[in-house]
Amino acid sequence: MSENLLSLIGKENESLLSHVCKTIPKEQLHLPSPDFVDNVFSISNRNPQVLRNLQSMYGHGRLANTGYVSILPVDQGIEHSAGASFAANPMYFDPENIVKLAIEGGCNAVATTIGALGIVSRKYAHKIPFIVKLNHNELLSYPNKAEQIMFGSVKDAWNLGAAAVGATVYFGSDDATREIVEVAKVFEQAHELGMATILWCYLRNNAFKKDGVDYHVSADLTGQANHIGTTIQADIIKQKLPENNGGYKVLNTGNSSYGKLDERIYTELTSDNPIDLCRYQVINCYNGRAGLINSGGASSGASDKKQAVLTAIINKRAGGTGLISGRKAFQRPFNEGVEMLNAIQDVYLDKTVTIA
């Protein structure tokens, strides 16, 4: 690994670079490669137009033809409110600057709302692959609620030149059943029209926080969310990096009866190492046939680059497909945002960062 990246992650994290995964061996995974679309999707039910659009994403930007992706997602104007998201950098109230950041940052694709991409589509749809995020949880209703609703149609996404559509399901929420059915139908329509599909597989339930621990980022629960996401034919799965494990165990105590588990999830298929926890997410994406991209998380200031690089190292060494990082890039000056995206991409370009 380059001296620059080594100095960035700190000596306390160097063990991540030498860890050997003893849970699921890398030989069992479908790993990112220059011919990933040919190897995985050419034998699937995806039609030639879907294959072309998948390849357009895998073949664009600084990570072109490596099998890895770096995506800029900016849907926070709806999900977190525009003022709260863009006050740090008001230039991004104008969606053209979102697309410019993705292009200058060397991203494989840009993911944002149907309105934001539609307003600039004729200028940029042929310059960088578009991912239209179709549903959102808006925070203007009082009181706030966790419910993903459609803001646009598959046909509109196709008309504006999108290479892919994205959607979120809040697994575990009261609204999850409707969202699963709705998004499954949307993904079917997208594939029929030749667009790829990306699912934000997020957990959402207040009960998932217990005794001061947030099991929304538990490997066992997020892994199952990923498995459901691949079942409704997501081509790429977006998931938060796991930070703990044992969500099923903790929630299935006392008088509650929640889910099913096998103790080998914890004794054989995972360990406490963050790379092994992330690998459990990968195997739940059909052993990597659907690429796992982890989210970059919130911006917290000076430590952002270090945290983004560590997330990229964990994702890559686990067998993941890349990072989808937004706030760490657009909530800072434009040039620094480009540098942030490039730092993430450098991990995937560094051949010394190997699969564990």
C-alpha cells in the first residue's frame, strides 16, 4: 500500500491490510474483475440492454474496467432536507454541480433524484451514467415517519437517459411489506426497459436499538436485508458497513419471537473482524454476484478522509464492489470533494490492497 495511504489510516489500523479471512474463503466468491458483467450477468435473465448499461457503469471513471465502482449519491435533499444537507455548501442546491462533482471526481456514476437529473439530462446523460433514485423518505410531514414513497416513474427515468434506477426499502419497518412489493415491480419494469437496478437495503425500526447498541448495522440483520434485496433482482446492493453482530440474538429474547438464526452464523460464518463482518454481507449478495457497495456515511470533519479510506479497505478486502459516498464529498469545498472521491478510488486501484 502506498505510504500516503498507510500514513492516513494510522498504525492502529494496519492489521486490516494483513487480515486473512478464515470464515468464507475468497475462492468461493464472485469477485470484481474487468469482465465481471460477462462472467456474472451474461448468464442471467438480464437482457442485452441491461448488460450494456451495467457495463457503461463498470466501464466509466477512474475505476473503469476494474470491476469496482465509485458512485456519488446525493438524495439527501429529500431524505435529510435540502437546507440541512446543502447549508455547508450551497452550490449543491443547483443539481448541475452535483453532476460536475461526479465527473471531476472520476466516479462511475451519479445517483440523485429524478428532478435533479431531469433538469440537466440533455447536457450530461451522455457524459456520465445516471442512476435515478426513484423513492425517498421525506421529512416535511409532521411528525416525521419512516416511509419510502415513489417520486417518479421508471418510464421517466428511461426517458431522461438513465443507465440504472435506485430505490430504498426500509427492512424491518411497518412499511416494509409495501415497499418490497412496490420496488420489486419497479425493478422488473426497469429491467424490461434495459436499465440496471440498485437497492439501498436499509434497516429501520426503533426496536433495533437496544441497551445503547444500534443493531441497524448488525452483520446478521444487514446480511439478511441484502439477501432479500438480491431476491427482488437488485444488480447492486447498497448497505451500511457492519459495526456489530448478533442482532437476531438480542432481539429474540424474553417474550419476543423474532426471526430465525443458526449459531454457526456467529461461530463459523463471521468473526469480530470488520472484514469478516462485511464478508457476511457479501455472501448474502449471492456470494458477490450482486455487487456490494457500502455507504460512506455522514461527514464528521477532519477525520472524513481516514474513515472513507478505512471503509474502502474493509469493503475491498471483504470482496465488495466499491463505495457510494456522498456527504463526505459534497459537504466540503468542490476541490476537496474531488480529492475525497479520488482517495476512495485509490484504494481500489492499489493492487497491494488484496482480497482477504
